[in-house]
Amino acid sequence: MKDRFHDDALAEMLIKDSTLAVDFLNDVLANGDQAELLVALRQLSKAHGGMARVAQLAELNPTQLYRALSPEGNPELRSLTAILRAMGMRLAVERL
């Protein structure tokens, strides 16, 4: 059995199962903080072909995407919306 990095295994699982990806993000949004959300979005970016590919699909400058999803990042709503759209997802609001 070949060893794999955790992030590689997670990226493979998330790209194979879009429901898992949505549940993963929803769990982070419900129970995590902004830093955890940014980590999750970086992991999802890896699953979707990497940061450069997601930046292209989101029509963002790659540097802008790296900065927005960095540990100190604070993405604007429009950037976050574009990033999620590039991954085939969107933000939604639901009643508690």
C-alpha cells in the first residue's frame, strides 16, 4: 500500500463525491471559524485542479486567490461567491 498525504487523499474524496464536498463545507460553516473555512476552501481548490485552475474559473488573479485563502485572508463576498461557483457550489441561507 502506497502512503499518501492527507490533503491528497481528502482532495480525491472531495472531487469524487460532490455531496461530501458540500457537507464538508457546511460543517465547517456551522462549527468552524474563518481560518477553518479558508483551509477547507484551499483543500477544495486542490481537489478542483489547484489554485491556478480555480482562479481561472473564478476569473480571479491567482495572486488574489492565494491571498484571499491564505491563513490571514479575508475574502470579499464576491470573491467567495466566485470561488464557490468555480467549484460548482454556491452560498445559501437556511433557517435554523
